[in-house]
Amino acid sequence: MRFRNGILAAFAATVLAFSQGADAKTFKWAFQGDVATMDPHGLFETMTLGFQAAIYEGLVIKNSDMVTVGSLATSWESINPTTWRFHLREGVKFHDGADFTAEDVAFSVDRIRSEGSDLKVIAGMIKEVKIIDDHTVDLITPAPDPILPIQLEIFYIMDKDWAIEHKTTTATNLKGGEEGNYANLHANGTGPFMLKERQPGIKTVLVRNPNWWGSMVGNVTEAVFTPVGQNATRVAALIAGDVDMAYPIPVQDWDRLRSAPGAKPLTGPEARTIFLGFDQVRDELLYSNIKGKNPFKDVRVRRAFAHAIDIEAIKKKVMRDASAPAGLMVAPQINGFSEALNERWAYDIDLAKKLLAEAGYGDGFEVTMDCPNDRYVNDERICQAVVGMLAKVGVKVNLLAQTKSKYFGKVLAQNDYDTSFFLLGWTPSSFDSYNPLSALMACRRDGLGAFNLGGYCNEEFMDLLPKIQSETDQVKRQAMIDRAFQIHKDEVGHIPLHQQPLSWGVRDNVSVSQRPDNVFDLRYAIKN
Amino acid sequence: MTVSAHLVDGVRRFRDSDVYYSFKRSPVTIVAAVVTAIFMISALFAPWLAPHQPFDLATVELLDAFTPPVWEAGGDPRFLLGTDDQGRDMLSTIMYGARISLGVGFAAVAFAMVIGIGLGLVSGYLGGVIDAVIMRVADIQLSFPAILIALLIDGVARSVLPRDMHDEVAIYVLVFAIGISGWVQYARTVRGSTMVEKNKEYVQAAHVMGIPPALIMLRHVLPNVMGPVLVIGTIHLAVAIITEATLSFLGVGVPPTSPSLGTLIRVGNDFLFSGEWWITIFPGAALVLLVLAVNLLGDWLRDALNPKLR
Amino acid sequence: MFAFVIRRFAQAIIVMLTVGMIAFSLFNYVGDPINNLVGQDTSQADRVALREQLGLNDPFFVQFGRFVLNAARGDFGISYQQRRPVSDLISERLPATLELSIIAAILALAVGVPMGVYTALRRDGFLSHVFLVISLIGISIPTFLIGILLILLFGVVLRWLPTFGRGDVVDLGWWTTGLLTASGAKALIMPSITLALFNMTLIMRLVRSEMLEVLRTDYIKFARARGLANRAINFGHALKNTMVPVITITGLQLGSIIAFAIITETVFQWPGMGLLFIQAINEVDIPVMSAYLCMIALFFVVINLIVDLLYYAVDPRLRIDSTLVGTHG
């Protein structure tokens, strides 16, 4: 939607500006890609969900210390091992004025089960919804799930009546294809900001919701988001003051930002682990010159790859010393991390060649690597560096680097995990290890292992998993988590590389809260 | 006369000609010719002349990345012009890049020449409906800029071919695309000259003697047409090189495994503002130098061959 | 005269149909359109039904006819990537490209013609040589490199001009313009210069060479012999005769500018049709690609038609001997 009559809009804006006086704060920011959709159930991607958090809200939310607190729910308790009762906040209205009730929660749970939804993994955690009264709702889980509430931050509630009125009772299917439904370009949430204008690929504008139930630290009244694909352009825009904040900033520009007047870099370790994975399921790799067998099924080949990676070189030259080399699939900020297990495989080319020869690949082999080129910090360069390193042990890698929509469209479940060797990154949204254990490393069955692109599978690991999920004794739980990680590491299920750095750039007159999951929360943005 | 005698005679005639005279008198042109020759030699013999092998990944060390040029602090005499973000030597990548740029450029021009001359000869000699059709097509195509046609052909190729196959044939697609977008100029010029020659007595005599038209066109008409064709060719070469660089910069040109100067500029662009200027500036300067030299040669050739300006 | 107009019109329609056929083939035969429209989970039965419903089993010419009718109404289907009607995308982006292109064209003319005249009149002057050198460099530096250097100098080092985008635009009915706001006007400066540079040098060289030719002709010599003032000769006679081919070339170049906008828009992140097209190529978004194709073809055909008609009206030689038609430019 746009204001059709420009003159009237200009007049209205002037009036608005005068009435708000000095309080009108327009905040402009840029990201390397666009928000994929305005539909809160359309894409499970950190950036898109993080953006939508300004418009839509869930039952719970994380505050700036990453602690889960109530949002649309004021409190919750477990009335039996498989039932969580949520008490909903009263007096909350959607942007169109409708009341928020338990019906909307039940409707939203149904919606994330619908065909186009990308949040089906959340739907899988909820077996049934029971409406107790207008402001009380029960979520029943298929198995005892003590951590359900902390995983619901990204499950946003939509208004049932609005959805029915605009024929958007099923989620926008971004990976398939007919014309997007109404929720793709329009939004009606309960959050502190309303969608004023949406031009995909060009700009999205939000304005304050005057009837919001909550209070926030930030003082932004209007927010303008623009996707700027070119790194150089994005940094230049920040330095020139065309935007108040831009991310990600290429790590090589940190010094330039420090010396530029009016802007500075905001950096820190992100809770996102970047890792490599292999197809370990197929009997013959889809994209390799080896026929009749799959080299990645041999642990010696996987171990050889691990020893061929010089992570210090990658850290120094590709990441400009800003990354934290990792030996574990989770970052130090995640519950369940263990320093002892974070040891990496040593960089040893001779050992790698020896292992490959032992496995029968002394002459090396060819394989295609899938890599995104605009999702993670320097993703394509990391892949290029890996390609160079593997060349030294005789493995010729054909690098297929694509824009993230094409990349994810190729390697995910919806396309039958069409890859042989890939790079991926992951932040557990719940900040607990069960999330990656179940989504990344579990065997692909019973709704588990949805993002286990290579199909790594170990039975002892699977036995531990449900116990980890339901164990309430923290010490016992940690021991099981350690054991699970150890199994995975011994078998080189994946090769963790590093935690990537958070790399934002802000103007000096702006203060934002930088979350370790790289999510930008408008509620904390203060512009002076 | 023997072949070698022909050759010697030809060289002497060239040295005595007006063309060579005007060449010697213009220092700018001599410099341009030298520069072009340097580029061509280093491009042709890159695998032997280049100090490093930047595309043999086993020899590239990531730890060498971002080395500045040798005259700057932190420079390394092994890498005269510095290294890029993966540790490849800039001088070598520029030589290989020029190889691709020049290779694609020459191939595209040759392709366009063959098609253009062929169609021009046919059109001029045969006349009639064939002539009308060919000229119509030429007119229509002339109204579309070359870069658009090239972009389109490349875009379609990308969609039709699966990705890995596309990378293998990308260079041929590029040559085809740039070539196809440039044949018209040759065709028109050749057609005009052919129409003029057609009515001359020696052509009619040959026709009466029973010599097939194709032979007449090739042996008699063609040599008289080569002058203007050569002029168009040099200018077209400059355009072809720029077109390829632009397509590669936009990301729809040569595959990343065999980067041209345009690709190098694109990769280096990210580092321009953060202080590693050499990764973009050197390939950029090389490209501009090359195109400038070719343009100057083309200008001189046109002036030298144009009887009206003497 | 009438026959000429009819012939030109017929030719224009043939071109549009040919382009339409290419665009249509792109649409229907590159990849399976059904695959692009439905999700992975759609059953085979549903796919077959969808094929029938969309008329994909009809003979080629029926489908092509439908495509042409739809295209004439501006309906190019739905973008695979953005899930919105392509016609919406194009109408949003068109003003940006057109505004940029027209300003660039005006700039190229306004600077190129005077420079060309000057270098023709004062062939050996120092300033002339400077202009010629600049023009040579102008056609030797690729457009994208100029853009990058301008951004570096004026956007980052000097901080005078914005580094990307269009700035604030004002809606005027279905057109949006950046000229009415300060940020919009500033945002227009660098992209239009970048876009204009190549054409500027082209026009300059063209004007120069045409003028040199004309100045050599007999009737100019005769005018000089008659004792006419230099200014009258140069501007009254020489320039007028130079302008005819120049204007026609410029008209043709307008189409070329619109196409070159692709590069400029990419470097400056200018939200126009060119950037849309590049994104569509990278994402293999066929409907957008074929729509852009048709739109550009339409522009070219219309521009060429107008130029041809104008040329015909202005140059009496064409009217006398119709066999000379087709050799202009």
C-alpha cells in the first residue's frame, strides 16, 4: 500500500511532524537482503522473523539479556507433563482494533500446520490446543516437553477474523509458488509497530502503534528499512549518514568505520556456528565423479577433510581475526556448551592425505560444494578458502555459490536435500543445545533432523535425545548432552568451523541492543 | 614467384605504403600499438610468463592474502602487485584475466566478422529478396544495443542449461552473444562495397568465364573490402572487451573459475573502500589501458585508410 | 509517403511479434512452468489438472495467441520470486528508469553537442585536444567503473552526494519523481552522469565528424566565397545540416541509454527496471525476464518508428528516391 496522492501525503506528514514535534524519530536501517515476507509463518529465517517481531508478537519474547519473558502471555505453568497452560494478556488489540483472545492462538497454531508454512517444526511441538476461556489456553505436547515455552518466541499470533476476511488462513508458501496471499504484503499484529508501506526489494516502512499494550526502551516513531545488496554501497551509505544502522558490515571495514566521523562498528561474538556437512545417506553421491559408492560414508574421508582445514588462516585472512574457531556445533552462549569438547581437529595436511589414501582415495576425487553467498558473514569466501585447502589434499571441489533463496531452495527438505557437500550456519533460537541436537544432528525421522542436510544418523545418539528433552536434573542432562556431542564428534558428523562475529555498523547518535543471535530488535533502538 | 618472395615483396610494399608512413609519424599510435602488443603477448603466453599459477589451487596459500603491492609497507617481492582475498598474485591474475578478456574479445569479433562478411557478400551480390530480408533483420537488430542482446542470450542460456553444464559452455555462449550482437556493421559495409564491385567489368568478366559466384566474391571482392572491415574490427574489439567486462561485472559473464578483468574488478570492489584498493584498481587500470590502446589504434587506422582526410 | 508509413508500421508489428515469440518461448519452454508454480508436495493428479486448466496442452499458436493478448493488456503473469503480478513490478519501477534515462539523454545532448561543435570549429586548439582526449577516455572506461569511482569520490571521500538509491520520491498519480525533493535530486546526479558519459562522448565525436564533413562541402565553400560571416556559416548552415543525422542517432541512442541503465542501476542500487532485470536473471525469474524483453522491444520499436518518420519528413532526399530508404544512420 502506498499513499496514492503524494501532495496529500506530504501535507499529512507535515501536520503529523508538527503535532509530534521534536518526538518524531525516523530510524533508517539496511541489511544485505530483504525481509522475505510480511507473513509471520512464511519463512523460518532469523532475519525475517526478527524483523516481523516489531509487528507481530508471540506468547513469549526474549529481552535484551536473552531471558524469556512473557509477551502476549503473562504467565504459564505445566499442569501435567504434556500440557502447558498459558494465561493470556488482557486488553490487547490488533492493529485493526480487534481484540486478542485465545481463539487467535488456536487459529495461529492451525495456520503454522498449513501447507505453505515454514514453521511446521514448531507445529510439531504442539499436538493439540485447548481453549479454556477467552484468556486461557492449553498447549498439549506429543511427549513431555519441559522447554516448550522458550521455543515459542518466534511463533507469532495472527488475528483469526482478519485472516478469514482476507482469505489468508493458510500461510504464504514462499518455496512453492502461486501468487502470495494477502499476508505476504500486509500485516495486522499486536506489536509496537504497524506496517505502513511494503515494496519488496526496495523498502519497507513501519510506524508506531499508538495503541500498543506495552512500553519499550526505544524512541523510534517511524522505521524505514531498505535492503542494500552491495557491501560497499551499504557501508558507504552508513558513513554518509543515509542510514542510521547497517548490517552486516564486512569485517574488513571495521577500521574504516572506526576512523569515519559519525559512525562506528558494533561487534561481538554471535551465537551462530558455521559448519560443513556431507551427504552420508545416499549410496552414490549426486555430485561427484566417484560412481558406485559414497566417499563420505567412510569416517576416514570425513576426518581427512577435518584435518585439511586451516581454521587459523580462515580466521586471519577471511574473517580478519573476528571469528572464534569452534570444535563444537554450539557456541559458548548456548546452554549445554562444553569447553572440553570445543577442541578442533589439528591442521595436518599429511595426515589428511594419509587418511584419504587409506580409504582408497589416494588420487583424490571431485565433488560439488553448495554454498550461499549472501547469508552468513563472508560465506562465499569461506567456501573458496575451503576449496583451496581441499585442493592441497587432492580433492577437487566445484563451488556452487548462490543467493540464499536459490541455495536454500536446493538443499533443504522441500527439495529432497539435493546436495553432496555444503556449508551451513545455525543459531539455536531457544539458546539450548536440544535445538541443534534435534534439528541438525538427529536421524531424519519422526519429525526430527529437519535441517540435517547430510543425513548423519547414529542410534545411540537417538536414544539419548528424548531423555535430554525431558530430563529436569541439569547435571544429568549436561552429561547426556556431552555424550551426544562426543558421539557426533568422534564420527565427524559435521565439521564445525567457527562462530561468526556480529558485525553491525551504527551512527554515533544511535544506540541499539545487539543480540547474540544477530537479531535486530526495534524496541531497543534509540535515536538522539 | 615463390612464397617467400611474395612475403618479402609484401613487407616492402607495406613499408613503403602511406599507411605505414602515417603510423611512424604518430607517436601516440606507436605507443598504443606497443601497449596492445604487450597485452597480447602476455595474454597468449600467460601460462609461461606469469610468475605464479593463480588458478592452480594447490599452489595458492590463503595466508598470503591481502598482501599490498611491493612498494607499500608489508609488500612482498614475490607478489609485485600484491595479492587478492584468496592469496592469488595480482599480476598473474591480471595476465590470465587479460587472456580471457582478449580471448573472448577476439573470438567474438572473428565470429561477428565471419557472419557479417558472409551475409554482406551474399546480400550485396545476390540482391533481391535475400538482400531485402537480410537488411531488414540487420536494421531491426541495429536498433537494439549489443549489451542487451548479449545479456538476453546469456540469461536464456542460464535458465536453459543446468548450472554445471552452463559453466563449461559459458565462454562459448558469451562469444556467441557478443558476436551475434555485432555482425551488422560488417554486413552493411561489405554489402555496400560488394554492390559497387559487382558492376565492375572484371567481376562481370569472371562471371562470363563461368567462375562460380562464391569464388568471385572471395577472391576479388573481399580483398577490396578489408580496409573498412579492419577499422570496424578494431573498434568492435574495444566494444567487445568492454561488453565482456560489463557482463562479468554484472555477474552474468564468464564463470568464476576463469575470471576475466571484469570479474576481477567485481571481486575487488568489495575491498576498495576498506583500504585494499589494489585488488580492484590494478585490473581496472589494465582494462582501461587495453581498451584505450585498441581505440587509439582503431582511430589511427580509420584516419590512415580514409582517403578524404589526407 | 503513405506506403512508407504503412511499411514501417508493418515492420514494427513484425518485430514486436518476433520478440513476443521469443519471450513466450522463454516462458513456456524453459523449465517446466508447472514446476515453478506449485510446491513440492502437489500430487501428480493436481499437476495434470493444473496443466489443463492453464491451457498448457493447447497447440502452440493458441497458447501464443493467448500470450499476445495478455501481453497487450499488460498481463505478464506472476513473478516467481516475488509472488506478485509482473505488471505491478514494472509499473513501480518504470518511472525510476525513465526519469534517469531521460535526464541522462538530455545531459548527453546538452554537453556533447557544444563540445562537438567546438572541437570541429577549432580543430587544432588546445581545448579541443583536451576534449578529444576526454572523449577517448570516456569510451574506454566501462560504465560500471565510472560509477564506482564517482561513488568513491563524491559519496565517500567528499560526502557531497548520496551513495545509493533514489532518495525521497513524490507520487504524482502513477508516476513517481525524485526531482521535487532535495534528496531525490541529489541522488539523480551521479547516476545520470555515469549513464550519460558514454553517449556524451559518442555524440561529441559524431557531431565533430559530421560537422567536419559538412564544412568541407562545396556549398559551404561557396558561402564563404560569397563573404558570409563565419558565425552565419557555422551555425546557420553547417550546424543545421549536421543536426539531422545527429538527432536521429540520438533518438536511437535513447533506447541504448535505457538498456545501459541496467549497469548504472546495479552500481547505484537504483530501483528501476534494469536492476529488476538483473535480479530476474540471477534468480531465473522467467516472467519478469520476458516482460522486460517485451517492454524494451516496445520502447525501441516506438522510438525507431518516430525517428524514421521524423527523418523521412525532414530529409527530402528520402522522399524522392525511395530506394535510398534503409541506409540512414
